Amino acid sequence: MFEQAVRLAGRFTFPYVGLRRAVSGEVRATLGAFVVLNEDGWALTSGHIVDDILSCERDREELAAEQSHADEPRDLCARHFELWTIPGFEQSKPRIAEARVRPLSDVALVRLESFGDWVPDELPLLRDVEAEPIEQGASVCRYGYPFHNVQAGFNEETNEFALRPDSFPVPSFALDGIVARFHRMNGNDGGCALFIETSTPGLKGQSGGPLLDVHGRICGLQSHTVHLDLGFDARFEKDGEQRTERQFLNVGAATHVADVIALLEETGIAYRMG
């Protein structure tokens, strides 16, 4: 059902890798996704991915203002590096030149420099929800990069992050489901955001990736996973002891494409809709 949609998504969706080194020396890598939107270098991703980058910048500014780091929280980000893994990223090393974030909707637009010699051979279509609304019960597919571990270290001599050779390529993962319901979130400032909740969960590594219809059009961007209380406990035995655990239904929540389009219209950034 989603063969065409997944094939199309693989041409405009790519892994995002965030590398972080804390004051404590701990190194970690996070995975997400981004969608190349147009030939001007604009891309879509989750707002919390960009928020994390900005948080690292604030940590570095705080550390730079201090003469000694002895009293600084050990989890502050001392160094960070982002990999926007379009084809040829090892040479072109794309960086964020500017960003627009809609926090309540958890969606971000970033302009990347540079793409080098790479030109996207396929650009996404955002679903025209005024002409063809997304309906409850519709089949959708989430695309991203879960279940892959990017092993990162830090070379003290070169002051650079180091990745294991088997970190790339990052395999993609598609997960289908249906539109379970729509959830509207109200902000303190009177604004609101619309999310699509699906019958299957969003997975780590899928944040910023597209939620697709059967034609490969973008219906939303993966944001977070909601844990709905089923209202009962499960009793089981483990290690010779009786245990009880609350039961939840994990549903994925994607930023509705209508909110994505609203941000694009506000900023005047080119996109395709169909």
C-alpha cells in the first residue's frame, strides 16, 4: 500500500544526527529526521530538535563567560555538532544559516548551507487539506530512522567528535497505522496547535520525519508519543515476585500539515502542495 510513498520519502527525507559532549566528558548522539523542502536549502524538522541545538549554544555561551568550569553543572553542553546527512554531507557539511520555530506546534524550518553539488531530484508535496481533508480512519505511514545506534566518541587531541565507521548509512524504517483522532493543544498566549494521533507509536529517531498518505503526500511531521492510560493494571510474576504495572496505549502524535503550511505562509518560504 505504501511502497510508492516510502520510495518518494526516501528522496527528500534524511537522517539528522546531533552530537553532544557534556562538561562531564559524556558523549552522546541523537537521531532524528528532516525533510528537504525546496532547492533554496529550506528543510522541515521538529521544533524540539532545533530547540536542543539552541540550548547547546546557550550552554556554550554560559561556559565561555565563566573563568572556571569547576562549579558548572556537569550536564551542560560543552561542545556540539550537527550532521544534516544529505548526499555528500561529509564534504559539503551543511549548517543552519537561519531557523524559524513554532514551539506550540513543535515544527521548525531551517535553511541549510551548503548543499555542495547535490540537487534534490524529488521535492515533497504537502497535502492540500482544504481540497482533501485528512479524515479519521485514514491509512498513514510514518517514516524515519529508529532502531539505529550512532556510536560517537571524542578525540581530545583534535578536539573533534569521532564516529564509528558502521554509523552510516542509517537505515530507514516505515511504520503504518491509521488516523486515530485529532488533538488540539491550547497555548497560554491564546494560540493553538493541531496534532494527528495515530494507532501506532512514534519511535525515537522518527522526530521530524513525515507522516505520509498512500500517495506520498505529507500529512504531518512526527512530534512526540502520547501514553494513554488504559485504566487497568496487569499482574504478572517476575523473579518469583508478583508485580503490578499500569497499562498504556502508545500513540504517535504528528504536527498537522495545516500548522506546517501556516508557518510556511507566515515566512513566505516556497513549497509544493497537492
